Amino acid sequence: MVGFLIRRLLLVGVVAWGAATLAFFLLYLSGDPVDLLLPLDASPEARAELRRAYGFDDPIYVQYGRYLWKLAHGDFGVSLRSQEPALGLVLGRMPATLELAGAGLLFALVLGIPAGVLAALKKGTFAELLVLTLALLGQSIPVYFLGLVLIMVFGLKLHWLPISGYGTFAHLVLPTITVGTFVTASIARLTRNGVLQELRSDYVRTARAKGLAERVVVYKHALRNAAIPVVTIVGLQLGTLLSGAVITETIFAWPGMGRFVLLAVEQGDFPVVQASVIVFALLLALVNLAVDLAYLWLDPRVRYA
């Protein structure tokens, strides 16, 4: 177990290095940041001075080495626009994004798992048809369309919930539904398929023959073994929630990372974009580590292997 954790933590370091390297070279291949920072009529002297001040006149391998050296010492650089530490700007926006992603994931788990179990237990009935239909709609409706519909119905027509802003539970409801609907549908379908497969297993028939209550058979035995693919999709979808909430944050004016990173890309603020990429990569690597640890708890065979 300790060796496994050490290996995975080393892989997290490799992921961070890979993300940092990709962020560095892809951004520098996208164009000269000096052209974005200075007006078009800037003099050649001003351009040369700015390029010298930020080290853009050095060979790219020198810039890359200096960049990695600073990262190794916790220096992510300063924003080219605001002259503030890039990492501080990123971490300042991260809580709002984590709150939205966490709320969307909780919404998906609370609704998706019970709906999938219900569809499996009621196979061939109207309940299963209803769950599968709603899941299909949830995976088919574009995020931006769903968000706009929720704003029109619950914000503009009924005036039940605010349509923008941040800070209260009411502000969180509509963005959570918007960002979590697709994940809910995915979890419901996977849970249904997994539970259906497990209910046909020999150990489930044995548990029923022993006289165990149906609730124990379903939730303690069948659902636990069916949870491995669900845990996998949760790990993948959490990454989607973290990185794909850009549209939702834009629609609801949510002060998270999505809009902030897009603005940094448009402005050519390389240090901010690079810090964002590295932070997201570390978060996703840690999520994958948590998924692997969940495998060990759900299935002892993985631990033995």
C-alpha cells in the first residue's frame, strides 16, 4: 500500500512536469506576447525593452530552463497585465470553481445513483423507461441551452432564484443543475447497467437464498460491486466539471476559473495561463489517485493485485 502511494505520488510529479512543459511550449508557439502587451504603434525600442525585461529575447531553451527552475522554487511568475503573482490570482478564483464543481458532483450522485438503482430494480416497467428517457435528455441537451432555459423559467418568469452572482445558496442552485445534469445522466445509466449485471450474479442469488433482506442484497452487495465503473466515471466527470464549467460560469456570471482563464488567453497573459494549467493538472492527478484508492476499498482483488 505504501509503495503504491509512493509510485502514484511520483506520477503526480511527472504529470505536473508534463503539464508545465506543454503549457510553456504551446503558449509560446501561439505568438509573441509582446505584440499583445503593446499597442500596434509601439516603437521598436519599446518592444525591445519589454522583451528584454521579461527575458523574451533569450533562446527558448534558456527560457524553458529558467521557467522550470522558478517552478521548482514555487515561483509561478507574475501576471503580465496586473503585475500580481500568477499563482495567487489562480488560487483566488479556484474556490468558486471548486464550489460549483463539488455542488454539481453532489447533485449528480444524490440523483443519479438512486435513479440507476430504481431503473435496475424496476426493469421493464414505466419507472425504468422514465429514468432512461430523462438520462437520454440529460446527455443530449447542450449546457448553454439548459442554462438559458433555467434562467428564463426560474429567474425571469417565476422569480424564484437569482440568475447571476455568487455568495448564497440561492445563487448556486441554477448553475449546479446546469453543470450537473449531464453527469447525473451518465451516473444513472452506468449504475443501472452495473446493478442489473450484479443482480444476475451467483453471489446475489446465494444472498437471497440465505434470507437477507432485499435492501441489504441490493445496496450492500450488488451496488458496491457495481460502483467501480461509477467511481471511474465520477473521476473523469469531475475533471470535466473542473475544466468544462466555462460556459456555465459565463452564463451565470460565476466568478470562477473558466472566464478568468479565457480572458488570460485572450490577453496573452502567459504566466496566469501556465499557472492555471499546472493547478488543474495537479487537481486531476489527485482526483485520479483518489479514484484508485476507492478501487482498493471497493474491490479487495485490486489490493491483492
